[in-house]
Amino acid sequence: MVTGDNIHTAKAIAVEFSILSLDSDTSEPYVIKGKKFREMSEKDREQVTQKILVMGRSSPTDKLLLVQTLRKQGEVVVVTGDGTNDAPALHEADIGLSMGIQGTEVAKESPDIIILDDNFASIVKVVRWGRSVYANIQKFFQFQLIVNVAALTINVVAAISSGDVPLNTVQLLWVNLIMDTLGALALDTEPPTDHLIDRTPVGRKEPLVTNIMWRNLLI
């Protein structure tokens, strides 16, 4: 949690929302002032960024520095905010979420998503749908690989063994046309499920076709 409020108010809010517990270590760098973070060297900032839970008395520059440091470390950064001072961080983040009711006009111009009802629970829906779309793309991609590899293998083996192919060009076209349409309708319209929230986020460098997908394809 990064806020412009003083450090004591910030800690109290963090405890209320379970970011900190009553017995949490509130020393630096877990709880830190924006000025202290800003005055650190770039190397020191990179070392403490992953440990920060609460930052109080933070300026727009401090928020921007935090986002930039996290992104430099390869993290996917999501920022929520509603004020003008949040605009630089919202713009710099991979995904910016601004409040639609209480948010300022400047804040609304910077994000990727505007939360129309100002309800943080809506962020959970965004995450669920985002992961669902990614999972459905993977399923469809795996489905297409299986269909096309199977058809190609059958034709190649048949051509080598008998000199003839069981599926001609037109038949292969129809197979792909039917499978593409039905597969897309079945997989792309699959609604998100709650178990998607429990999954770990997909890494920035993680391949679209995972090892499990290759295993399923071969089996």
C-alpha cells in the first residue's frame, strides 16, 4: 500500500485491511517513508522493493519509482488509484486501474481500466476474466495443434506406406473449418471459474505452450 498519509495512519489502514497484522514487523523496509525510499540509490531500491508492504508520506515520484523498479525486476505491476498524484504510476504500470466515481479526470485519463462502481471486488472479476481468456487461448491452441498434427501424421504415414493419402486438400480444409469454428465457440465462450484465482500468475517470460501442453499433444 502506497499512500500520501503519514506513516502512523498508513500502518493503521494496513492493519485494518490485513496488509499488516498487529504483530507484523513494522521496521524498515517493510514500512517505509516515501522520502527514505526516494533518497536510496538505485541498487538499494532494488533490494528493498520486494520487501515493502506499506509506504507512507509518498509523493507521485515515489509511486512512480516503485513501479519502475518493480518492472525493471521483471514483475507485472498493477496500480490502483483515484487521485491526480496517482496518474504517473497508473500510466507507467502494466495495468492501471482508476476509480470511476471518486477518481479525478486526470487519473481517469491514465489507466487501462476504469472501475465504474469504485468497488475493489471488481478487480477480482478483472483478474478472473483475464486469466480465463488466457486459459481459453491455451486450450484452443492445444486443440488446434492436436487436430492439425494428427491429420498431418495420418497423411504422411499413409503416403509413405501406401502411396496414397486418406485426406485430400479439400477434406483437410473442411476438417480445419469445422474444428476451428466449433472449437472456438466451445472454448472462447467458457466462463471463468473460481479456481483461476487460486492459480499463481503467469510469468512474463512463460511460454504460451507449456510442457504440460506438449505432453498432452504427444500422448
